Amino acid sequence: MKAFTILVCALLALWAVPLRAAESLPEAEIPAEVLDRMRVADVVILGEVHDNPRHHAVQLAAIRALRPKAVVWEMISPETAARINAGWLEGEGHLAQAVAAARKGWPNFDMYVPLLEATQGLPIYGGLLPREAAPVLRKQGMAVVFGSAAAEYGLMVPLPEDELAARLDEQDEAHCHALPKEQLKMMVDFQRLRDAILARAAVRAVEDTGGPVVVITGNGHARTDRGVPEVLRRVRPGLRVFSLGQSEGGRIRGRFDAVLDSPPVERPDPCAVFENKG
């Protein structure tokens, strides 16, 4: 039970980025050659560090340039997306309700408000895995949480030993060496599950609207060497996918179709959430 409590703290930390004002997004420009490559894609994955306003400014610039038919959000659950989509039909005044609904699943949603406003009225597809899924994943595994298409989306295939070892090391570092070793594998599974959920949402969005579709997500899910692009190659190899990573001070993990850099933001010690939890 103690180990599971630490795990829950780790999952909560995924949502615990500092709140910043939505109005503070700076202006951003995307190089023409990068935009040209985005424009020929069916799915454009826009990575980010969640609390970096410059990354959201780049995402906003991409949305304005691409004019997608739909948006997939890591920060919004499928249930909340359905409520927001129904509300769009009500017209003026629903944006505030949509933001309030999104905050219930992702409390620090303020920085995303300009993105939601820019896509107001477009179909939204939710890719947020609720926190309540953690105990189900722990007890029953990825396939039960994901559903009947788990095999199609690669969730029944074990990772190669070297890939698993690399992911375990990354999770250990990301969680400040605070998780018990037996819980690191679950964190890897949690990441794979979220990759698959986002990929499934992107597939549905393309099938429903014809694309192009934009995916708003963290850099970890945007990696082309794993993450959503890898899952899409498995399930829809004919889709044209472009993935943008956004680094801070030149630092980023993984491979992407392009990387844009921004200065890092000041943030508190990310390991503080684990203090006194061991």
C-alpha cells in the first residue's frame, strides 16, 4: 500500500505544473520550412513542456496557420470532450463552460485557453487518461483499461529488453529516484497506454473529419522513436504524420520530425512532491 501511495503521488505530479496566466502567451513564429512540412500531414503532433508559455505560443501559431478540422487534447478526457462538443452547438458563451470543464481534469489549464479559443467550434477529441485508471492498470493491466483494440494498438506486445531498460531508466530519473523499482514498470505501461489512447483519438478524428488533425501533447508522447507516432505507424501506416518537439535551452529527449527551441522557464524543484513520501 505504501508503494502504491507513492505511485499515486507520482501520477498527481503529472498535473502539478505551476499555474500561469493564459493572457501571457508571447508571439511566436514557425520557420516556413517547418510549416510547409506540417501542411502536407494528416496528423500534426505538437509537443510541449506543459508549463512553458512559449511552447503554447508555438502551438497557437501552428493552429492558426494549419486551420485543422479537429484537435486531440492530452489534457481533456473523452467524456469532457463530448460535453464540450455538445456545448459548441449552443454558440456564444460556451467557451467559459468549456474551460471550466477542462479544468476538472487538468486544473492548470489556463495556459491552454488561447488554443481552445482559437479552435472554438471545432470537434475536440479527448486523450486524457483519468487518474482513476491507475488502480485498474495496477491490478488488471493495460489491455483491460484500453479495451478490445489493445492488441491492434500494440499493448499486448512486450517491449524489447533494451527498450524497456531505457524507459525504466527515464522513468526513474523523471520521478526523482523516488519510486520503488517494482512501480517503474507500471509507469512505463502508463506512458504506453496514454500513447495508445492519444493515437486512437487521432485516428477517430481523421476518420470523422478527413483531417488535418492537430494533437496537443507533451514531448514524451510526440517522440517519433516511440509515443503516438510509433502507434500510428502500427495502426494506420498510410497516415502522413508530422511531429514537432519543443526543447528548452536545447535540451530534449527523443527524436522528432523537427525541434523548435525556447528558453527554459523558472519552476520549483520537481522532486519536492516526493519529499516525505518515502
